[in-house]
Amino acid sequence: NAGVTQTPKFQVLKTGQSMTLQCAQDMNHEYMSWYRQDPGMGLRLIHYSVGAGITDQGEVPNGYNVSRSTTEDFPLRLLSAAPSQTSVYFCASSPWRGGYTFGSGTRLTVV
Amino acid sequence: GENVEQHPSTLSVQEGDSAVIKCTYSDSASNYFPWYKQELGKRPQLIIDIRSNVGEKKDQRIAVTLNKTAKHFSLHITETQPEDSAVYFCAASDRETSGSRLTFGEGTQLTVNP
């Protein structure tokens, strides 16, 4: 099993550009989530999904969209990048009663 | 929503000493409490978790205690080693109703000095 795979690992965007961060898991986990990590602020939940076709907002959803068309994939879309979205983004998945497995992260810089 | 506070933000110990990190949560419905370790530049990794029907759980040098009445839980690391140096995050969620909505504390930077 590859676990949770995130791409790309690094990305530089210009303000106003859009992009999609990819996340895929091969463990047949029901839950998938996106977090952003900023210095001194821990991990903050952006969006999450409890299964294919079901998504919901987390703590900091503004400026981001998600979809969950399959159990395996949970892409995160930045609609119009802003410098405030410079962060490290982690995708995570878990089974119904298990712990999270995190991807390796995407370091995004918006200039 | 849930709010998780974690203390201290930094902790420095001598090798072989014990380390304790404490977290409090606000939502009495929370019933799942994991702890994650994150080394510099790496992803968070689950090291131990506890559910609300258990008061204590141990795994070798690591233990977690939970006090549901007071709404706090703690991570205990005994016989610390330099490789324990990392940022530790606590988290809480109501796994039965909120699914994957896991709320994290702000982290504790643990440094173990040789």
C-alpha cells in the first residue's frame, strides 16, 4: 500500500491563479480531510469527507473547494490564490474507528 | 465547535527524564483523543490514541490518560531519548457524529537534551 499520496510536494503560485492539490489513498478509508499548517497555529481543518459524494466545511474553508467522487480521491481546489494561503497542506485519511494517516504534505507559496 | 488547548508550547528535558504534555477540550461529546508526533519537515504520525471508555492507555514508554469529567487528557513519555525530540499534537473529536472533524491543539515542541 502506498498509503496517502499527495501531489505536488512544492508549488509556487502567483496571486489570483488557481490550482488543484491532489490526494489519493489506497486503504479504502471512509474519512478524508484537508488540513493547513501554519507556524504556531497547529493543524486547521479546511474541508472533510465521510464518504464518496459527501463533503463538509471545516474551520477555515474560505477560498477552497473539494469534491469526493470516489473513495480514493479527495482533491483540494484553490479558486483564486492569495498570499494568506501560503502554507503547508496535509491530506489525511482514516477508517471509521481508526487514526489518521497523513500524506507527506504540499508546501505552497503564493507570491 | 470543539476547542482544544495544549500546554506547554515548548518543553525541554534531559535525556532519561519524563515529559508530560496536557490538553483540555471543550466539547463534552468528544470521545476520541489521538496524539501525533511531527518531526521537522515530516508529516504528523499517530503515536497513541484513547477513547472515552478508557481512562489510561500505555504503549511502551508512552502513555495517555483521560479525565472526562474535567475534560482533559495528557501524554506521558518516560525515559526520554533524543529521538523523542519533535512537535507533539493532541486532538479531539466526536467520532460517532462528526466523523473526521478532528480538532488539533497548537502543538508542543519537545526537546530532549543528551
